[in-house]
Amino acid sequence: MGEEYQEIDLLELIGIVLRKWWIILFFVVISGGTAYFVTDNYVTPTYEAKATLFIGKEADLLGEISLSELQMDNKLVIDYRELLRTRLVTEDVINELGLSITTGDLIDNLAVETISDSRFIHIKYVDTNPTVAQAITNKLSEVLVDAVTEIIGIKNVQIVDAAIKPQYPIGPNIVMNISIAVVLGGMLALFVIFILHLLDNTIKKEEQLEKKLGIPVLGVIPKHKEGN
């Protein structure tokens, strides 16, 4: 029992895609327009507030900094970054601000970035309310300073730049969402064209007829307009 295989000519397939350009255009326009409408109307903007902190020695010991102590301070940057994510800090922030979120929610929206080869850190918090983002970021900074003093016994964290109220949202990224939707729409259009081509069993060229019947084509009757 034999099986039939339909050969696909790459150049022929490219030609089919070019002839069906309107299908690609249709999918691209629909997907891009849908992405813009959904992003603009149904996705809530988010705002990011940022504070900058410096980790060093206590003020009365600044003149005695050695290389080993400087390296130790760099390690403290990592320790303090993790301290910010503890329940000791996050629960204190939630209670002082009267927030109706869990510690897990706060940690998920919190980012702590360390600047390479320095003792500066950035505390960032993202929220749909710019005022809340600013308040949480500043409170995190303040609670960290107090927690370090309480746990380690030294006051070596200073707030350099407190967070200000963000004016513009960081998300959603409409351009990126539309670009992704356009690419996916184009891929879906190509898939549809490919499926339609495979399902099309009509004979369009002499070569297809020869392969199907196994006999050579002796002649072709051209099309004539009526009246000619």
C-alpha cells in the first residue's frame, strides 16, 4: 500500500506567499491593532521609584579605612541587599505605611541593584500608584538604616538620594507589545498560507498533471477571451 507525498518547491512556496500578501497584511494589522487597544485600555500603567544609598564606615572612623575594610564593605553590600528582603524589614514597612499587601507582594515588586566596584546600591520599587511607589521606596531605605544599626551595631548606611515621585510609567511598553503581536501575526499568516497550500489539490501546472497521471502532456489549450 503506497503513500503519496506532496513535494514542496521552496521557490513555489515563496511565490505563493507573495501572491497571498494580503493575508499577511490582514493578520499583521489585526494583531497589531488588537495589541495596541488591549495595552492602551486594559493594562494598568506601572511606576518605578528609586533611592540611592551608600554603605561605608561610621563617620568618626572614616580616616582609618584600610584595603581589607574596603573589601569588607563591598561584601556588606550583598548582605544588606538580602536584609532588605527579610520579613524583619518588609513587615516593618507594611505596618508603618498601613499597606494591604503581603510581604511576598512587596518582595516581588522590589529590586535592589548593586553598582559594580562601588558601595552604592539602588533600591527600586514598582507600583501602579506613583505615590505609593515613592513612599515604599523611602520607607525601605529608612528601615534598612535602622535595621543595620540594630543588628550589626554600627551606622554605616546613608541615604544619598531619596526617592521622588515618578512622573512617567515604565510599563506597559506599547511599542514592544505591538512589535511582538505583529511578528506573531505574521507567523500565523504564514502558517495559514502554508495550510491552504497543502489543502489545495487543484492542478495548476503541466508538471503536476504529468506527476499525477504518469503520462506526458502533449499540448496546452490557452485561455481566450470571448469574442476573440
